[in-house]
Amino acid sequence: MEINLISDTVTKPIKGMLEAMMNAEVGDDVFGADPTVNLLQEKVAKMFGMEAALFFPSGTMANQVAIKIHTQPGDKMFCDKWAHVYNFEGGGAAFNSGVTSHLIDGDRGMFTADQLQKAVIGRGDIHVPFNRLICIENTTNKGGGACWDFEELKKIEKIARNNDLAFHLDGARLFNALVAKNETPEQYGELFDTISICLSKGLGAPVGSILIGTKEHMEKALRVRKLFGGGMRQAGFLAAAGIYALENQVKRLAEDHQKAKEIGVVLETCSYVKKVEPIETNIIIFYVNDDIDSMDFIKKMEAKGILLISMGDGKIRIVTHLDFTNEMLVKLKKELKNF
Ligand SMILES: *Cc1c(COP(=O)(O)O)cnc(C)c1O
């Protein structure tokens, strides 16, 4: 039994999802003629109380297109120093949109409205880039699945409006936050100009992300998606998996969160563990003692059939997901205790 906990992207479609995919009605989506893609887009837009949505092959492309439609080359994007759009998208914000990233020194991937307010104030002359976009991430990836305080997000939205800044949410794991904090998609739809969500993370679809926003923004996004090479043909087979995921695999995220908490409890008792970051959703980040090489720890766990991932700086990450069964949880807890 291999236990793969490197990410929540390792899941494979279950029978019900595969059946939905095989039975999907499809057409050429580049011509807007795939009924299943259209259905998914309408469903998600409605879910968030927003005007329109667009299906993407990846979360990276959805974020990159959002950045592109909100900015001009030379503009400034504000984000946390741990942001995925800055750290993990291959330098795409600079490459695709030519934007400068202003990194805010937040806590577990989250900054405060006060920090942002200080960052947006400054000289407004020819020496400095135009402030154009704020991008936040919920839950935070590098921050260990942490969830933003919604009241803080409302304050940040005010700053966005007062300063004429676009407000984008990288919601690759937004549904984890919604389930953990008992929040609704509509709440987020009201605050943000654009939201990206991943269907291929905790929700368990094999491929796919969605960008949501106004009709006008999505018309621009459609053009940029084509330009970036993201126009897909009979994509309804994939969209069907997304619909299945949204209808059947959202509530169960709570189980992933519960398992993550149980793993955290075990790690707290292990003498070789230096620190466990707070666990709010399905990501566990912990540090081993200085006398243990984290890469060596990962290798030894791998030899027992348990795959974990290094986040650098001695940080190790575990991500729970729908293919991580109760039986696997028992084995993992045992191996961690006995290490
Ligand atoms: C996974 C992820 C993305 C998108 O990643 P893809 O692998 O391109 O789908 C974007 N933002 C965050 C925070 C993520 O965790």
C-alpha cells in the first residue's frame, strides 16, 4: 500500500466521476459549442453570484490570465511574500504580464489590511510603477493551508476600491477554506473582481480550474486564454469531472481536515519534531529537529511506502486528500510514532 501525501493533486477519479466523464455531451469549446463546459461555467458563476466563468486547463493559467487582464506591463501587483503567483508560477507574472511584484511580509501567507495600506501609500510620480492589482491566496499553500479572516478581507477590499486596484483571489483551495470556516462562495463573489478555483486539488477532478468574474473580464480572459494556448476542444469530458466534483466532493473535505488534525496530534508527540504549524485545513507543515536531515527523513519514510514532500528550509509537508483512506491514516500514524 503506497501512501502518497505529497499533494492533494495525486487523486484519481472514482467510478462515478469516470462515468460522468464518459457520458458527457461534448462539442468544440473553442467555438463555445461544448454544452458540458458551458454548464460547468454557468454553474460556477451562479454559485459565486458572479456574472461569468471560464474553464482552464490549470490553476496557473487561470491566475496568469487574471493578472494579464488586470494589468499593463510595468504595473505593480501586491501579494504576500509566500504567494503562489510569485513563488510557483515560473515567474509568469513577470514573463506574461511584465508586472512588478510588491511582496508583503505577512504571516503564513496572509498580510493585514494595515500592512497593505502602508504599501499602497507612496509617491505617485513618474519614478514609481502604477499600483494596479492585489492578489491574495485562500487557503495559503506555502502557509500550510491557513485561512484568511473574512473581516480582514473586507478591509482589504475597501483599500482596493479606494485606490482603484483590481482584487484577485487565487482560490486553488478556496473550498477547503469555505468548509473549514463555514463560509459561502457568494461571500467571496461579492468581494473580488476575479477568483480562480482548482477542481484538481481537494475536489478530486483529474484536470481543470475555473476563473470567475464579470462578463467583461471573462470576455477579455477568453481572448488571453486563447493567446496563452489554453483553448480546448471537446473539453466537456473534463468539465463533467468538475461538475461531478462540485456536486459530490465538496462537503467531504471536512474529512481531509479531520485526518490532518489527527496527524498533527501525533507529530506533536514525536520527539524528533521541532515544530508543527497550526493545522486549519488539509495541509500539515512541520519541522524536524536540527540534528535530523529532512531529506533523509523523507527518504526513510519513502522506504516505508509513505511519500512526503520537502518545502525547503527543513520544512516537510503532508497533504491529505480523498484517496487517503482511514486504513492509510492508521499506518501513517504508526510509522510516525515509531520513527
Ligand atoms: C496548485 C495551486 C495553483 C495552481 O496550480 P496548477 O498546478 O497550475 O493547477 C495556484 N495557486 C495555488 C495556491 C495552488 O496551490
